[in-house]
Amino acid sequence: MSHSTTRRNVLRGTVATAALAATATAAQTEVAYAAPHGGGTGPNIGILLYDGYSLLDPTGPAEVLSRLPNATVTMIAEKHGAVRTDTGDVAVVAERSIAEVDRLDVLLVPGAGNRGTIGAMNNQTLLRWIRTMHRHTQWTTSVCTGSIVLAAAGLLDGREATTYWASADYLQSTFDVTYLPQRYVRSGKIITAAGVSAGVDMALYLASLIADDGTAKAIQLAVEYDPQPPFDSGNAAEASPQLKERALQLLAASQV
């Protein structure tokens, strides 16, 4: 093989095989999807951005869900343009405003730091739009404190849900929600994910529901999601009070 072999050439066979598989899957499953932005024929997936969201909350699931056959993933906000994260250092561009979107197959609401979460849950324009989208979605989802935003919109009343570990008491004490300390929780057509990185797990589960287990497994391999962190410190239930305090201090110090 020539040393000039490109990534495109290396992946060509894989892409061709995947295209055939996608065609076969599409032929077997006929679902009425909402008219997407971008011309796709699969699920129309909208990810809501708002000031102060946590970067991985929308982008992790987007990486997974954008690999679904014929899916369209669109970043949406109150207005077009760049929307900054909780650190203020990074922005993601919203291609569509909420006024331009009247129907979605999948809605994802990310979480944020305190400022962003409070801002979103008190933004009646956003909450009305979320409720409107939810009436027609096949799946309504959240990551991290995005579940608090869903609760503020009245979508989690009487339901089980998860959220960021440090926000669990607030979720339960403020709303009619039963908190479950799991990576993701399904309640009807609503799926909530725990903090930040759990959004990837939730997105893979969602991919299996939208397509099938085989497709979700293939996406997991495609993005090489095989987490082997150097430390066993990601579970709040097993963390010391000192580690929890340090984690929250680092978050607070990094947010604007």
C-alpha cells in the first residue's frame, strides 16, 4: 500500500458497506418524520442551545446522533448565531432560531452551570417552545441539568428522571420528580441523562430506539466510545466529601 493512502481511501470500503446497510434498514422501517432542515429523510433532531450551557452536553450526543442513517441534527437557539458555553471560552453556532422550528422528532435540552440553568428555567419563551415541541416529538431528552429545564416546563411532573449529581436534591425538592441515580432514565418518551458525559450513553441508547441495537453498536464503534478513564472517580455515590467539594469548586471557578 502506498504511503500516500488517504483517510478517505481507507474509509471508502467501510462507508460503502454502511451505505448498503443503511439502505436496507430504511427499506425495512418506514417512519413519518418531521420535515428536516437540510433535506434528510430520517429523524429531525434539534438540540437547544442557550447562554451558559456545558459544551459536551449538546456536542457529545450530536456526535452520536448525527451518525444515524439519514438523520438531521440542528443546533437551535432563541436567535441565530454563536451561543457561548458556561466557561465563556467556546461557542457553538445555532443555525436556526426557535421561531423557525415548529416540529421535531427528537428534542435535546443540554444542561448548564447555575447561571445558565436558572436563566433557561426562567425563560418563558424557551419553556413555551419546549412544551410545543414536546407535543409532537417522538423523544424528548435532556443532559445534566437540562432535566431541571424540562421540569420547569412542566414535562417531568410525576415522572422519574436523573440529573447532575449535585442538582439531584434541588430537582426533587422543587418539582414533582423522583430522582434516580442512573446514567440515563427513560419515562415514557422522555429520556434524561445524568451529568455531562452521560449524554453520550443516553445518545447511544436513543440511537438503539430510533434505529436498532446493531446500528447503535456500530455507531459506538465508529466513534470509538470505549471509556477507560485513568481514575475511578466519576461516581458521586462513591466519592468522598472532599472530592465532591473540590469538583464543585473547579466548576464554579471555570464558569462565567
